[in-house]
Amino acid sequence: MAKELILEIGTEEIPAGFLDYAIKDLASLAKKTLEDNSLGFENIECYGTPRRLTLRVEGLPDKQEDRVEEAYGPPVKIAYDEDGNPTKPALGFAKAQGVDIKEVTTVVRDRGEFLAVKRKIKGQKTDKILKEILPGLILSIPFRKSMKWSSGDVTFVRPLRWISSIFDGKTIPFNIENLKSSNKSYGHRFMSPKGFKVTDWSDYQEGLEKGYVVLDQNKRREIISEETAALADKLGGYIEEDADLLETVSNLVEIPLVLKGDFEEDFLCLPKEVLISVMKNHQKYFPVFSKSNKDELLPNFIFVCGTPVKDTDVVSKGNERVIRARFTDARFFYDEDKSVPLWEKLEDLKDMVYLSEVGSYYDKTDRLKTLANGLGNTLGFENDTRHIVRAAFLSKADLATQMVFEFPELQGIMGRYYAEISGEPPEVAKAIEEHYMPTGRDGELPVTSYGSVLSIADKIDNICSCFISGLIPTGTSDPYALRRQAIGIINMVLYKNYHLSLRNFLRPV
């Protein structure tokens, strides 16, 4: 009769960026472990919240099927002498297999006849096998970073707090150091901290629902997506699709409560990218965009609370205070940066090391001017390279601004704003922003020709500088994303239909 396994690994809060990988890895490891132990099954499901990883296996047998194993020995032609007596290789094979030479048989294989020993293996009880393999399964889940706690040697992404292990309604007992498995699970840390007993999946789901936990990560995403969209619509706006932010937020909570907050309209005078970065990257909030003008933000944000509360206004006010402080800091940085022309920031680049073997960011700027000028001439901009060279000259200046120091993800974007404020031509300002593109393997490419030329020059310099410094990618490591940058160069050349010999620009001088 088919039976069910429920394994829940209770932990301290797992980082949001680790959770989806852990869910997938647990499923694939469970599948392989069961197959390696000759345990058939009908279905495997994995779920996760910040405080638990859950494995459900349906259709497990009561025991392994009996099976026959064969061990192969030496070829028959060397196993017996001319008189038919077993030779040393034959006797050694029999001894190694723990059988009498008379029990050894012969089998025909692709390369001829060989000695063989066949054994009938009686299948073990499934609960006995699970008791042996589940601790190893738990501890084999890979994480980018793991930790030790207490005085033990066990490592896991976060400290283990409980393990629920139930097969066919009964507990599978095992220990991981001093932690014993049981048939108890726990609800929300604050709303339902007391444990409840589990005998089957229906018990488990009911206990979690009563305990304020939405186990299914996809369901949490769906709830957040639908409720944020509905709330934004009430505000007269909409939420831009952002799969990464949605995934992160859904992995931060066990039960989502979607709320909204407001901020003063005066902050809308800041570049919208600054406001979006603060809300998304620093606070994990959803910015609300205007329906009437899709390039404008509304003075609202939507956030997800992980604990149901009676007075939501208190929570909203608290988040409003946080965002107000963040925006106030950003406005201070912006005002301070605007008070000085962008080109005056260049001197500060002399104290900012790019790579020790190739110098500072100021040195990099000098190289970019030469490279960009050469590329411009090669690609047919010989009568109009001044904008390209000027953009190269100012391309890294925003790294010395307070805004980019606080919000590094805005490099290039703030360079464009500060270049415009400093009176630089629009072509120069746009090229400064675009020279970091594409930021991913399939990322958006620069639109302007000046931005494309400067981006190619910057990536050529990055690749060459890293190779000079010995930072060469390997089969398993590419920390400076040189492969991605090389692909970016190729994509830009193809997209713009440039006729460019990369060999000429990458050859040693």
C-alpha cells in the first residue's frame, strides 16, 4: 500500500535569496536519494517559508522490492587452467565476494564470458531506510553560506530548531546532534508559537493555516501580486512588474499582509530612480506609478507585513517614518552633489583604486578616452568624437558623489543627471548612463551610438585590466563577470551592425 512521507526542517529565518534554491535542491536531492536506495514513489513536492523547508513524498512503498545483484569477476579464459581447476584470480574473486568457488557462475557479456556471483537482496522496511537517510539528506542541502551554532559541528544555512518527520502517520526517529525528530510542527513565530501534532498532510496543512502560515511559496507570491495590484489601483496607480522583488518579498514572510504608506510630494523632486532604488533595494517596497503618466511616481508605496495586526495604521506610520528618513538623506546627498560641477569630481578619482596593478579610476578614465576616441574613429565617427571623448572623460566621475557612494546601484544613472545639471550636452549625459549597459547577459543594450561606443570601450578595458591583474575566469569562477561583458560587446556590435576587429583593440601594445 502506497504511503506518505512528510519532512519539515524548522530553522531560524532563512535569507530570502537562499530560499528558492533550497526548495529546488531539496526536491532534487530527495529524488536522487530515494532512487539510490531503490525506493519508488509517485510524487515529490517541496515548499518553503523563511522558517521551514518542507518535503512531501507520496506513493512510497512499505518496503523495498527484493532484488538481485550481480558482481562480475575475471574472464573465464583466465579463471580456470587447462585441467579446469580455478586459478588464483578465480579463487581471489570468490573470496572477495565471501562465497565458495562452487557458487560462482558464468555470464556472457559484450566482451565474452566472465565469472559472476548473484545475490538475492531482500528489501528493507521503508521506515528503517528513511531513518538512516533523512539526516544525510537534510545536511546535504547546499547553501552559498552556512553557519555553526552552539558547540556542535553541524552546519546549516541557519540554526535548526525542530524537525518533523512522519511516515505513514508515525514518527521516523533520528537525531541531528542534540535535535530529535518528532511529529510536531509550529505555526507563525508570534501568532501561533505553540506546536501541533501531525499525522498526515491534511493535519499539517490545517495546523499551518490555523497557525497563520501560508506554506506554498507560489501561493504567497500570488496573494502579494494580486493584493498589491488591487491596492495600487485604488490609489489611481499601478505596480510595475518586478519578478525579483516579488520573489524576495514573498520569501521574507510566512503570511503576507499587504499595506500602503504615503510620503510627502516634495520628495518627488528627486530623480525617480533614486526614489525607486530606496523603496525597492533598501526597503523592499513596491513603488506606485501614475496611470495617467507612466513615467511619474505617486507619493505612495506598498509594502508587505509578515504579521497580522489589529491596527494597520500603526505599522504604516512606522514604515512612513523609515522611508521619510531615507528620502531626506537622499535629498541631502543630491543637493550636495549638485553644488559642484561633475567634472570637479574627477580629482577625487585619483584616490579611488580600480585595480592595484592598473591604477586608479582616474587612470581608467584616461584609458577610456583613448579607447573611445580610437573606437569612434574606427566606427565612422571621426568627425564627431568630441562627445564620445567627453563622455569617457566624465564616465566615472559620479563614483565620487555622495549619492552613488550611498546607492552604488545608481552609478551611471546619477552621472547622467549630474552631467545635465552641469550643462553637458544631452548626448554626453546619455552616453554616461548607457556605458554600463548591458548589465546582464540578456540585458538592455545602449540605444545611442555614443553610449554603445563608450560601453564597448569600458568593457574592453575591464577585460584587459583583469587579465593583466591575473583575474582570469576559470570553468567555475568568473567573479568580475568578464564572460558577460564579452558577450555584451558581441551583442552591441551585432545590434549596431558595427564592422569592428576586436583583435586590433585587444592585442598587446
